[in-house]
Amino acid sequence: MLYSMKTLETTTAPPPRVVDAHSLLHLRVSKAVRACDAADLVDGLSVLQNHTLRLAAAAYGVSVGSVARALRLTPEQRLAVKQGKRPLILPRTLAAPPVPAVVPATPPPPPATMGVEKLLAAIVDKIGVNGVLDLLAAGEKVAA
């Protein structure tokens, strides 16, 4: 005798249970119950509604960023991507190389000035030690 799935009785199957994808993460049930709900989804006993971006990315094995990028495309652009006529993300077009700005030539540095010690030695040579001491004493009287 051959096995047959057909039965003589005609029964109407209950309509599939509709599950909102946004509520899946918020269900407070055990993992075993979640596994049974997932099995019902695979068997067609329940239907998933309002798919999330993360769910679609996980189902197709792509990143969430790729799905977000594809959502920005028009239907014509999506078709071109599916047919391989364009990439999902167009490469950046590099701008023309920047024109170097004309920088005015910097003036040459001033000639090296004498150090303080050399300047003092030059003054002492010019007016003598007594003259320098007289100048310093006069500066002290004015400051006091």
C-alpha cells in the first residue's frame, strides 16, 4: 500500500498567526518558546510582519550599513545594482589636485644681532669702565 498525504476529509487550516518583528526582542519568554515560535515561522504557521533592518541584514548575511545604503536607492538604481550595472556605493570622485597657493617669499632673516655680552663689551671699549659705572650710578639715582 502506498502512503498518501491526501485525506478524504477537507479541513480548513486556521489562518497563520501574524507576528510583529519589532516586538520579538521585547517578548518575555524563554529561549525554548522563542525556538518554537521560530519553527512555526519556518513552517508557515506564523507570518512575520514589519521586518526590521537588523532582521533583514541578518537573514541575507549583509551588514546593516549595506541595507541602509540600499534603502536610499531608487527602484531603478536597485535594479541596476541587482543586474551588476552599478555598485551599491558609487566610488568617490577625486577632486582636481589642489593648486598650490602662491606664498610670498619670506624676507631674509635680519642679520644676527650681537649678544648682550658682546654689546656690553663694545660699550665698555667705547666709553670705558668708569663711564659705564657712572651711567649705572646715574640710573640708580633716577630710579630711587
